[in-house]
Amino acid sequence: MKSEYDLSKMKSRKNPYAAKLKKPVSMRLSEDVVTYFKSMAKEAGVPYQTLINLYLRDCVMQHRKVQIVWPSQVSPKNSFKPKPLRGSA
């Protein structure tokens, strides 16, 4: 093995894994949501952040969209009832 290599003639190329990198984000989640995912993650033997990422990725792959009706959009006679996720059972 050489003690030094000349890399100046080496051609550069894009990182093939760059698209798969994860982006760090900060988000505020309800305590009950975190507890729920932590308990599920413990059963599955994976970190809870990974489990949340897998769940969100599944939502992306299934093209799930949340349909939210805010209380100001609901008539006073009706109580606030969020619509279920499309494609969920």
C-alpha cells in the first residue's frame, strides 16, 4: 500500500445516499403521543424516533391526508368532530 495517493486526478461524483439522509427537526408533541410511540417502540425493539419516522413515511407512501375541521368552521349546533384519516380503518 502506498504511503501517499494522488487524488487530484480523481473525478468527483454526487453522494448516492444524499437523498436518503435524514433532516433533524424540532417539534412539540403531546406527552400522550410520545408515550404511545415509546411504548410501541419498546415492544418493537426500535428507537421511538425511528418508529415515528416509519409511521410518517407510511403516511407519505399511502398519500394519507388529514382532514381537519376547526371549531370556527363548525355550526354551533354541532360539536367538534375531526374527520378520520382517509384510507384508515
